[in-house]
Amino acid sequence: MENTFEVVKGMIAKKLEIDPATIQPESTLTDVGLDSLDTFDIIFDAEDKFGIKVPNDQVNVTTIQDVASLFDKLLAEKIASAK
Amino acid sequence: MANSHLRRVVITGIGIVSPLGNTPDEFFSNITQGKSGIGLIKADFVDSLDCKIAAQANFDGTQHFTKQQLALMDNVSQFALYSAQQAAIDANLALSDDDLNRTGCYIGTGMGGAKSTEDGYIRLYKENQSRLKPFTVLMAMNSAAGSQIAMHFQLCGPNLTFTTACSSSTIAIGEAYRQIQQGYCDVMFAGGTEALLTFGSIKAWEALRTLAKPDEVDPACSSKPFSKNRTGLVLGEGAAVFVLEELEYAKARGARIYAEITGYGTTNDGAHITQPSVEGQARAMQAALENANLAPEKIDYINAHGTGTLLNDATETAAIKKIFGEYAYKIPVSSTKSMHGHLMGATGAVELVAATLALTNNQLPPTINLAEPDPECDLDYVPNVSRKVDNIQHVMSNSFAFGGTSGVIILSKINDH
């Protein structure tokens, strides 16, 4: 499966209509031009894409890598609970 | 003027999205040619409707807004913001930071982001999905359209949304006029917007049994205000937004002035949720005349509420007679709803565009489809063909509503004072 960071990068680039190459793991959400509303929108799309549910108390993310790591963690939990 | 200490308010910019064009000139050209914007509804749900006609706006948001903007705006906000943008360009507005602190926005709407609300319910109740889209609230809320306008122009004055059903936008414009008149603001964006042509909204209107029966020969002719064979109203969608300014402020920057708002009256029938009242409508017209300090005989044209329902048109005719007496028979009164349909929360603003341009062009738009005289509706309704008139000075625009809130605005040529 594609690296989660790459998936998130693609989603953000598509939403903001920017060059994906400008998005680095350490870029903050603000750096790339995402406000809090945009972030909720990305999370909404990611929930569909990954089949996960992001709890409200876990949406404290600053960098793009934070977002990717959060999704990875929830994906891992989902796989673990399915076993 | 009656209240000489009050500031004078003028219209300097107009923008519109309507079933008959998305510029004021196109709209006025179409209504003075007696064209109809009513037709078979273009929507995937049309077969499930009993009433398959409406006056749809021909508007493509992707031509005017970015994908990012569109993601946050229901049609109701797109119509309003595009109208406001036109009005600002038309008024040649360039507001400084100080100006922006004294510029507000008053918008009327009946149902706000009806489609966004409905899309949410479809997801939940029909598709059994567990989550709604994150922006549902921001698109559906009634105040969204006014907020989008304020954000776009960075307006820092008062921003209020008025919901009084079919009179919403007349009330918004009238209250904006008072805001300038009383010195709280120098400039106001004011108007109304409505985008309720959704499956659920139309079904709700069907259930109320107020919608017109489609004309058997030509659906475009289904709205027949003041005609004996009228059967009800035809729903429409769109928006109109004006730039209003304090007179001296407008003059100082050399603005082109369309007209002065000289009178505004608002009252409530205090009676029935749907049945209109002669007394209530008459009180609103009287209040506007008193506010303008004009004798009834000074009014040269009335743009009627004229919905095409049996009750409204007879009631409005009686109310006009009550206020204007014998002179009622000498005033041209027309219902442009015969052409653009009933745009609900936007209708008063769209009709005020018609009234403004009638005044400046000395040309009265007709009431089309007026084929059968009704003894209860015996005024001069400018039947079927528009009329050129000599230098008219004062025009009145009426808006009445379910819930009983009436709004009446009087416009005057600026050289009259």
C-alpha cells in the first residue's frame, strides 16, 4: 500500500490545487495553507479513504507528518481489533 | 422631507441573479419585453413532482468562484455574493479601512441553504450514512450569504439576516436604509437571496396548495397575477443586492445615483399565518407614504406583490384602493412575478431592481398573462405590454408575506428634492 504521508500529501495538494512537491513531512498545516476547516475536510475524506474514524480528542495535529502518523496509528488499531 | 434631521439614502449599485438574466440590464430588458423565465424544472427529481414548473436561475457558480470558494457556498450564498460583487463594481466602490468600519450588509432569505440542509438529510435518512459533510452547517445556515459578502469585502459594520418569508429582502433593504438614515453606517450592501428549488422544498409548497397549475398550452405562462384564471404562484430562485449610500457620501465620491429611498414602511397583520389582510397591507403602504412625506397622488407606479394566488391579488387590490382611493384607478400597478416567478426571500429585492430601473428608464414593466379581467382586480395592471411614461418621480414596491410581515419601499428620482 502507498505510504500514508504520500496519500495525505496527494489529498491536500488536490484540495488546495497546489504542487505536491511543496508539501514536506515537517510542513505545518498552516504552512501549506490549510486552516482548521480545511483540516476537518481532509480528515473527513481520509476517514472514507482509510475506513477509520478519527475521534475528536485526537485531532491535535500540527505538521503533515502528524496527520499521517495519526492515520497510521488508527489504521494499526483497526487492523489489531479486526484480528 | 418629514424628518429633516435624518440623512438621505441613495442607491448607487445593483447586482442580480435571476431567472431572466444575471445583470440588471439583461433582467430589465427581458421584463420590459414581457419575457417569461418560467418553465419545466430541470432537475433529476422532476418526475416525482406534481408541480413541475418553476423559474430557475441560469447560473453556473464555476464561472465566478474558485473550487475552494464553492466548497463552502450553497447556491444561496453564490447567488448573493455574485450579486454583491456586481453591485460593488456597478457602484465603483473603493472602501478605505475607515469606510469598511461603517459599511454593513443586510440580507433577506426565507430558507437559507436549503439544498445543503436537504443533502444532509439525504445522506442520513436515505443513504443511511453515519456522518455529514464537515461544512454542512456553514453552508446551510441562514446567515451564510450575508457572512460570505462581509468576508469578501471585509465589511466590519453590522451584518444581519432577515427572515420574514416573502418580504425578507424588502425588510432587509428597508432596515439597511434606516441604518444609514440614522447615522450608524454610510454604506450598506442590502438585498435578498433564495435557492429553494430542492425536492423537499417544492414538495412542502405543493402541500400548501398555493402553487400555480401549469398552463396547459404554455408552461411559461403559468403565473397569471390579477387575471381571473390565476391559480397560484410559481416558485423562483435568485438574488439581488444593492449598494446603498448616504447621499453626501455618494456625491463626494462622484457616484452615479440611480434613485433615493424616500420611504419605508413595515407592519404586521397581527392576524393569520397565511391569509393576507387588507388593513395590514394598507397600513404598510400608509407607513411608507408617511415616511416619505408624500401624498398618495404623488406615486407614479406600484410594483405589486402580485403573487398570482386568488387571495393575495384581490387583497392587495383592495388595500391599494383603501390607501389611494379614486386615484388607485390612475396608478399603473404591475406584477413582474408574472415573468420571474416568486423568489420568496429574494423577491422583494429583485422587484426593487425592476422598480428602480422603471423609475430611471421611465418605462413600466407589464403584468403578463393577464387575459381574463377579474371584477375583484380592476386596476390598471399594465397588461401584457410594457409602457413608456413621461418623467415619473416616485415609485412604490410592495412585499407581503406568510406570517403577516409587510414591507413597502418608495423610491424617488434624486432631482426631485
